Amino acid sequence: MEDEVIERMAAVELLEVAGYDAVDVCNAADAVCALENIDNIRVVITDIDLRSGFDGIVLAACVDRRWPGVGIIMTSGRIEPMPGDVPSRACFLRKPYARARMLDAVRGIIAQDA
């Protein structure tokens, strides 16, 4: 989940072109709602610096606690996560990141479950 509309649209397009189904949400509350209602979500991508609601660090902790089988990719161009902010099944990508790096991270998380 990305709070910048253009970046979020680009990430969704990247994932869909790569053959993944993507659920586009604009805030952490909607991400939690999607996780509660859609059974096959395998990866959550979130910016750390979200403008509305709780931030990506809180979202990542929530996902890690409630849905331990869901991988997490955290991104930011402004905030460097502190030790303990990134859950064990999560990874951090500094913005701007290469599109291939994002896909590699998604594939790596999904491969862990295979």
C-alpha cells in the first residue's frame, strides 16, 4: 500500500504485468479490511510514511501478528526503519527502488511458502 496515488498505481501495474493479482488500497485500515476479507493475500507492500491512519510500521506489526503467513515489504524514501521495526518475515526497500528489485522481493517471499 502506497499513499501516493501515482506510485501505488505503478506498483499495482508492475505486479499485474508480472502475473500477480493485486489489491489496491489507499490506507492501512483498508489493508487490514482486505486481509480480513480476502483469503489468498500472500504479500503486503506498504510505505512506512503513510499520511492517514496508522503508519506502515504499525501496519507491518499488525500483519505480522494477525497473519503470520503473509509476507511484508516495507518501503520509504524518507524514513529508515529502526531495529525491530521490520518484522522477521519482512524486508525493507529504500525508494526509489528498481522495479526488478520489488519483483524479486515479492517472488522471494512467495518462494518461502512453496
